[in-house]
Amino acid sequence: MDFHRQLDVLDVPRLSRTPISVIGAGAVGSFTVLALAKSGAECITVYDDDCIEAHNLPNQWYRLADVGRRKVDALRELVLDMTGVTIDAQACRFTGTPASEVTLCCVDSMDVRIDLWKNLTPRPSLYVDARMGAEVGKVICVGSFGSWYDATLYPSAEAHRAPCTAKATMYCASGLAAFIVSQVANYASDRPTRPELTVDFRNGLIL
């Protein structure tokens, strides 16, 4: 792909060779993977053991014909068709090792987040935790020694439980993916990442 319109914005050569793991290929993860590849990332590994269901289609990067397929297999095909990048599609749950230099957590369970953070080996240079609930998203960026991140974790039993009809929309998932990739681009371009930001899509607020 021709990235000449981006070269003064981000370090595409470095991004292209930066190993990136994306944990979860659902609403936020699927859009993030495509945006990464469109931005020049080439060393992308995606972990997810789920299959695509009909209710996934309105808020995830999949086609009608993909229903019933493994998410990672469909995503690999889509990304290859649209960017020429072949992602490493792992149809399994990520257990914490091996973590890539940049590791992106795009799961929908706080308990899974706790286990991931506890078991990450080696510690990534950049760990991004993306959280989405209805029309509010949060992006947390942690370096390899982010001990403060522990305070942001809590059991799923203590999390606010939104009804299943208020879990995700396409514009929130794709919008949050843009903020995630912007932080990865900052890292690859030796610019500071923002430790935490919250996006209120309904009210147009960034906190």
C-alpha cells in the first residue's frame, strides 16, 4: 500500500515492523485490527476463539456470509482483501504469553482483564486496555512498569451490567478503535501516549 500521505504523521516503517497482539476480535477488536493494517502495521497477531453470530454483524467488522465462521478466520480474509496484510489468526484464547511489544486488550470481561494482566509475559512496552459500555469507551495505556493500572481492575461482579441491548454500536466500536490506533501510532512515532482517556460518544465529550 502507498502510505506517502501518512509519512509526516506517523512512523510507518517502524509501525510496520512492530509486533502487535490484539486480544479479542469482537466489536472493538475487529475495527482496531483493520485500522492498524490500514495505518501500516504488518506484524499483527489476533487471538479469539469465538464464532460470528447474527447479533455481531451490526457492531463488528464482519459480513452476512461470515455468520458461523471463526472470527479470526473471517478477519484474516477481510484484512488481506482490504490491505494486503496477512494477520496471524489464532483461534484460541490468549493465556498471557507470549505477549508482543504492543499488546491490545479488547475483551469484554473484567475477570479476563485481571487474568491477562497477571499473566502477561514478558511485559509489553505498551499495553492498551480498551473498555466499551454502550456509548462510553475508555482507553488505558500502560507501560511495562504500570503498577498504577492494578487500581483500575475490579472483578466482573462489581462491574455495571448494562442490558444486552445496550452493549455496543458500530459508531462507538469503530470510534474507539481510532483512539486505540492513535496511541499505538504515538508509541511507534516516539510521541507520548495518554495514560487514560474516556470518550462519551452520545454527548461528544473526550475526558
